[in-house]
Amino acid sequence: QQQVKQSPQSLIVQKGGISIINCAYENTAFDYFPWYQQFPGKGPALLIAIRPDVSEKKEGRFTISFNKSAKQFSLHIMDSQPGDSATYFCAASRTGGTSYGKLTFGQGTILTVHP
Amino acid sequence: GEEVAQTPKHLVRGEGQKAKLYCAPIKGHSYVFWYQQVLKNEFKFLISFQNENVFDETGMPKERFSAKCLPNSPCSLEIQATKLEDSAVYFCASSQFRTTEAFFGQGTRLTVV
């Protein structure tokens, strides 16, 4: 019920290409869906987040697509750059109730962008 | 401060020893969260606080783990009698309100030998 499943586990993309990472969740009470970027030895940093009242959100080269009926959301990185090489985590949480704010993370995707 | 500060960065303990980790949330943030990240990148929620009050401790292994957030002091996570399986990176995060972005610290890498 609390799981968030993320795929693929790893992804290799050429510079300038599009990176796509997918996540699926089970708990329909989740109402906040952030994506985090993590570099080795660093903490996760928020990239972009979406709430279920919209189907898409774009910030620069990063876009979240959200499908509420399918309980799926995805991250698209346009014009991928070598500096985007990192581990990406999707997450989900509730903004109400006693477990609000507690992030349930996906398993992570190691993205490598070749020059 | 403007960032979540975690200390120490690295901690090595022998099995059975105590480990204590510290987290100073961003000034003005009322909510603090602790997560454990194990080698396969998996994040596990441990506990959350609203100011000095425990908000959600459903992830805490209570027999050996404890945590506190006291006024005017860094929050702390203490592990009594560490086990090899406690080896992980422990992250602290803070947020201003219940519905806003959580900012993560750089983590404390705990190695139990």
C-alpha cells in the first residue's frame, strides 16, 4: 500500500537526448509527488514536484507528467547534459493526516549522460 | 542557518557501541524528518518532529533507536548497541510547514565494524 515503484534502475543517454524515468504508486491518499536528484556523497535535492490537480508541470528542462487514474508519474529531462548524471528518486507523500510529510521514495535511477 | 547541518559527516563504531548523530534544521523550519539510506539506495523513514514533539515514529526500531528535538539545540538520533545492519547514511530533512518542500542535509555515514 505504501510502495512507490521506480524504473528503470539505470539509464544511459547521449548528450542532448531525453531521459525518462517512471514511477507508480499504490496509495491513493498520496497527494504530493516530488522528484529528487542526488549526487554521490550529497543529500537529495528537490528538482520539481507536482500535486494531483494538474497533469503536467514544467520547470526548465525538467517536466513531470502525472496520470492520476493510472497512479503513475514520470520525469522527463530534455536536452540531457553530462552534469545531469546523478541518481534520481521519485517520492510521494500525504499533506494531511498523521503521516503527512513522510516521503515514500522509489528505488532510484542512476542516470549517466555521455558527452 | 540556510541549510540543514548534519554532524558528524562520518562515524565509525564497533558493534555494540553507541552512536549519536546531530541535525540542525534550517532556521524557522518547524518540521524535522530522519531517513536511513542503505547501500542499495533505499530510503527508509525513521521519525518526524513538529518542533520538539514527535509527530510520526512509525519507522523507528524502538528497542535501540531514539531521537530528540529540544529547543535551542540540534536534533539528535541515537543508536544504542549498534549492529552491523545499522551501517547506512542517515539523512535529516527540515521543512517550514507541513505542505512545503523538505530540504535535506548532507547526511552522516555510519559504519559499524
